[in-house]
Amino acid sequence: MALMPFTDSMFLLVESREHPMHVGGLQLFRKPDGAGPDYLRGLREDLIKNEDIPQLFRRHPARPVNTLGYVAWAQDENVDLDYHFRHSALPQPGRVRELLELTSRWHSTLLDRHRPLWEIHLVEGLRDGRFAMYSKIHHALLDGVAALRHLQSTLSDDPDDHDCPPPWGTPRPPRAKSAGGTGSLLRTARSSVEQLAGVAPAALKLAKEAFREHTLTLPMQAPKTMFNIPIGGARRFAAQSWPLSRVREIASATSTSRNDVVLAMCAGALRDYLIEQRALPDAPLVAMVPVSMRGKSDGTATGNQIGAVLANLATDKKDPAARLSTIHHSMREAKRIFKELTPIQALLLSGINVAQLGVSTVPGVVSNTRPPFNLVISNVPGPRKQMYWNGAHLDGIYPASVLLDGQALNITLTSNGDNLDFGITGCRRSVPHLQRLLLHLDTALAELEHAVK
Amino acid sequence: MALMPFTDSMFLLVESREHPMHVGGLQLFRKPDGAGPDYLRGLREDLIKNEDIPQLFRRHPARPVNTLGYVAWAQDENVDLDYHFRHSALPQPGRVRELLELTSRWHSTLLDRHRPLWEIHLVEGLRDGRFAMYSKIHHALLDGVAALRHLQSTLSDDPDDHDCPPPWGTPRPPRAKSAGGTGSLLRTARSSVEQLAGVAPAALKLAKEAFREHTLTLPMQAPKTMFNIPIGGARRFAAQSWPLSRVREIASATSTSRNDVVLAMCAGALRDYLIEQRALPDAPLVAMVPVSMRGKSDGTATGNQIGAVLANLATDKKDPAARLSTIHHSMREAKRIFKELTPIQALLLSGINVAQLGVSTVPGVVSNTRPPFNLVISNVPGPRKQMYWNGAHLDGIYPASVLLDGQALNITLTSNGDNLDFGITGCRRSVPHLQRLLLHLDTALAELEHAVK
């Protein structure tokens, strides 16, 4: 039995039915040529033979030894892969809508603490012939970015490579022909686990400053919105891809960054959604955005640092071009409130809120205080090349995030070859008709294109 | 918060990953005429509107207040039906085999204690066009017989009755045109909950006598078999129906009871299975069989009493007719070791073993002592008429049972109109190729028919 650092145990301690603490990822694949109706069953049967399971995928909390919670990890020496790796199917009519409905359900349920804290579902029954994989792993094992990277490290850029490990498998060392591809992702995934060690004290300190001692001045004041309330346990998940080229062209035409354009897409979609819900506040929404902080490197091997900025989403402005312009200036001039954090630290921090700090045990805290920001919009770098998994073409990889009290909506996107893949996670109770946000994102992108023509 | 009687909490206390303490039922339905591809989705959407949820289906354990376990029930005032009532589908090729595989998976996982302790899955994708419903409820709420009866009480014998409640709904009072049908089942389901109250002390006392103080003489000695070992957490479930008329004809021809013939079917199947596994013991297997004890009624309203007998399954005999004869005499002459129990008490008792008594914490107890019996074979009375659920024809209703250390296999069957529906629950690790038992049951029935011709 290994002692569990507080960085792990805090995610177990704060977890409740209303606040599941796992991260998820939905991957969409095209079957290889010649795949028959039994393709997915065969693939699963092949993969499940791989019992080379790293320690991380054997971990679950040891039995509680006191009421203060779990304090140690146990290793499962007899992992029941049949339990963790499941074969599922979609009900009729097998649209992406049914897939998202099923993903929402899986993303809502708590992982079984008697077993290693992960589940993977292979899904068939999409009427377009594709298949999907939904993966779920507890935040106490891996945070969202590390989980995404771990998944990517099991892929290959070679469509003829049929030796890709299962998602719980040990990522392979980088192959000679793709140096800098999966290899660097693998290294990142490994080091992210180590980075976790220093997070909690820093995050707690910063958060205390921000929320309790008021020594940290927030550069702008976020309005109270329908997203900033206590949440329930059920989730809704929506996902869609857009061509990276469309975002790039708008950025070029306006001398803004791709991230600015992505934020403008989100801003447009949020504005339309809130108008539809008759809930658009007068003041503009504020997003917390983790950003890269290049140029700070001191020459050590740790490389880039990431910070987080608060972005003015200009949802009070009707004109899409004016919104993009405001966002661009906000991002440029934003005071970098959390500096010099590692990527993982920054992302963890972006999730910090009153619930994690235990402040939510004081009744009324969430509903009476104005939020420091309205939602997190996170843009995680993904694979640059087209990737494959045992010959299956990766069409999309959509992140499903953790929600917390006061943060009922999260938008996380990742680049994937020539696409941007958006994953939207919402509290089922507080954010109705979440799927509408996809439509509004599409409209917002078209309006931006029209505005810069 | 209601105080939880020990009869409830003991099932929560002994539950572990290896010993899930829920009972299950798999129902197979034919769609009504004219049902389209969206039939099941529509049915679910209609039913989920029924938020008239009885207290029983709102219960979950309150947060642990000390390490001795849960001591109180909490009532969920905001039951998330979307979570509890799920729409699922079978992977290709959609045979009954895939349905049983999915049922096995669902029957293996622990219920989430943060929520009311039940789940129901509506399943489409059977290639023969039928649909299925798997229900799962914690033994702390209802035992297997009561759960089965509750399910039945939501059915109707009228194919045109489209007002059947959902499985979590309040059973309707008996309709005038079907007096004695669903009504009596309903009353039984209700009273079984009350009967639970007196069970645990009686069961514990008897079991202590049987296993510890050796004051209870067992009429025969069961051999040690592959079924009588500590179990794992994963389950395999198999199910099939046979016409009641085939069993009845054998019983008539041999002047035996239907239950004798059913036991002879099981005996033949177990013998063939154990031979295949090279694990047939020299001594005959012993089954614990709950039986009706008519004629003991003292005129009070409680009616029939049920006891349990140990049956010699004669698995050492090669000739099917000789096996049936031995079983028949064994059942007639069997000493009724547990008398004057209510049906629920008898069934609960039949599951009593060292695990429930906490004796399994003494290392080696299960593996070194000879079992009092090798398995439970339980024949639960079901509906006599053909039943319907909102116009859908009930083809089968198959019980899935709880397993315990030392009892890795359970056969429970129920009568259903003109059929006998068998549900076989096995420990996935200890009972390989469980499906083979269905084939062997079929062979055993044919051999009995051949033998009595």
C-alpha cells in the first residue's frame, strides 16, 4: 500500500454524487478498409489479452481506515479487464446525438472505488459506420491534459501500424520514423504525473489569496450568470469538429491569434445561447483561459510555462467583429494573474473554486458571491498529424471535463490534425439544451467569416 | 432519516466488490403490433414522466457516520430517473448471447450508494425484434422473490392495457376483470417487505446452530465441488425457457412432482457440465431447495409456509430415470431441516453461509470445510397467465441471484404462463463456460423424455 499524496487524495475527498471527479475523452474512429460486422468485437478481444497493465491503471483507494477519508493507494493485482474495457452499442437511429447521450450518461456516474479508477467503452452502432471510444479516468490518477496525452500516446501516425497498445497499455517508446510525434506526447504525459506533486499547496495558496484574503486583485468583474450556481450530479456532453483552416483564415485576416478566434466563436455561441434562455447579463462574460507563456524559459529542460488569463468575452456586443476585437485586446493586455505555473498546475488551478476549498460548506457561498470568472475555456494542443489506432482513422478527440459548484459549463477543445475538436460539458440540471451550443458555435464561426470578408 | 434495521444494513455491511448484494431480473418482450424503430425510445420517454416514486425506490444509505458502516436510510427527494432508467442497445449480431453478456456485466457492478439502490435498463437491438428489460435492486431494499413479484405487479394480463406503471412505479390495485391476478402478487410483494423484519435473528440463530455449534444434524453430506470456493466479483448470467408441458408430461408418466423433474433436469445438466470440466465428484451433489409446506396453516392470514430441504441430486448415477427416481425419494423423505419459515425467511436462509456470518474472516474456512450443500436451486411461482406490459407480450422473466463465498452457482427458475424460465447466475472466475449449462439442461430434458417413453 502506497501513501497517497494530498494532490491525489483531495480529488477523492471532495468527490460526491454531485461532483464526480473524473475526466473523460470521446474518440471517433473510421474503421479500416474491409472491417466486417464483427470488427469491434475482434478488436476488443485482441486488446483485452494485453495484461501488461502499468501501476497507474491498477490503483484504487485502499479501504477507509478512518473517517477523514482515504489515505492510501491500493494496487489491484488482479485487474478485471472485462469490467474496465466494455463493448457497447447505440440505440436507434444511431446518430451522433445518441452517442452524445450515452457519453453524457457515462460521464455522469461515479467510478467504483473498489476497482482501479478507470473505464473504457468501445461503442458500435453509429449509422455512418464509424465507431467510438469513451474513456474515463479519475482526476486523482491523471488530470485532463495528461489523460488526453496518454490516450494520444497509444495512437500512431502510420495507418499500417497494427501494434498500437490498448488505452490502459504502456505507451510505446517513440518510433524512429515519427520522432517528435507520439514520442514527445508520451514524455509530456509522464512528466505531468510528476508535476502533480507540487500543485496542491500552490493552488491552495493562490486560491486562498483570490477568494479569502482578497490580496489578489481581479482585473475585471464577472457578472453572475446561470452557469454560476451549485450543480447536480448528472452531465450533458456535446462535441463537434470544425476545420482549423477556417479559424486560421479569420485570424490572418484580422491579425488576431487562433485562440482569439476560438474565444470569439465561444463568445458568440454563449451570447446566442443566453439570449435564447433569456439570461444574457448586461455585463460581458469573463472566461478563464489557460495560455502559453513563451519567452519565460530560463534554459532548463522544463520548457514552456503556462499561465491563465481572464478574458473579456464581450458578450454585451452585438457585432461579431467588435467582439473579436475586444477579446483580442483583452487577451493581449490581460494581467497574467497566475504566472509561472507548469501546464498541469495552471489547468488544475483553473478548476479551483469554492467547492474544492471547502468553502461551499458555508451555506449560500456559491449563490451569493459573484464569480471570479464565468467559465473555463481551455485549448489543449493535440496531435498535428492525422493519427490512427490499429489502422482506424481518428476522426475526432473530444475532451469531457470536471465541473464544480459555481462552474456549470466547461468548454475544452483540442487541435487534431486539420481540425479543432470541441468538447462541451454541462450540468444537466442547470444548462438545458446544451446541444444548442454546437449550433451556435457553427453560426458564430460563419458570422466571423462573414464579418471579415 | 430513518433508522435502518439490521435486516437491511447487514446486506450493506457484508457487500464488497466480490460480493455484490443486489438481485436482478431479465425480462424479454415482444413489441406490440405496429411498433416502429423509435418504439422503445418513446416508451421510455412516456414512462420517465411518472415521478410518482414510492419511498422504497427513493432509499439509499445515509453518509457513513462511523466506521461500523451505514446505520440509516436517507430518502432521495430528487430522484434522477434519467440515471436510474436507461436506454441501451446490443452490439452486433444482436443475439440472445449478446444480451446475456450485457446482463452479466450489469449484474457484476455494484450499485452506487449515493443514489437510490436500483437501476433498470431497457435494451433494444435484438435481431429477432424483441426488446429486453434488466432490473437490478439491492437486497437491502427487496429480496429476490419480492423483487420478482414487484416486477410482475406492474404487468397486466390484458394486451390492450396501456396504463401499466413503470417498474419503479406504484403497483396498481387489482382491476376488477383480473381479480386474483396481479392483485395477489401485489399483496405478496408488500407483505414480503414486512416479513424481512424478523429474518436476521432467526437466520443467524439457525446458521449458528448449523455451522458453529453442530447441534443441527445435516441429513446428508455434500461433496466438495468446484462451486464451493471463494468467489470473485464478476458474474456470468445465462437464461432460457422450456415449455411447462414437457416437464408436466414427464412428471405424470413417472408419478413424480414437477419440481422433482426440474431438479432432475438440473442434476443431469450439472453432471454433464462437471464431466466436461473433469470435476465430477464421486459422491452425489446436494442442492438446497426451498419448498412449499402446505397443510401447516393454522388458519391465520399468513397462509402457506415454506421450508427448505436438502435434495440428493444423484449426479453419481448415469441413468436419467434412476436420477429422477432418487431425487423423488430424496425429496419425499427429506428431513425438513428448516421449518415454519415464511417464504422470504426461507429464501434468505438459503443464502446464508460463512461469508454472511463473518466466519470467512477466519482464513481458510471456505476452502477447508465441506459445504452443507453444493448449490441452491430455487423454483419461484410466477404468473399463471400470459402477461403484457403496455401491450408488449412477456416472453420470459429470468431471475439473476446473489452469490456468496462457497456458493459460486445458483439456479433460480420461475413459472411464466406456459413456460418455465431458468436464470443461472455464476461466478465468472470459478464457473467457466456457464452457457454450456443451458445446452446441458436441454439435453437433460430430452433424455428424461426419452427415458419415460
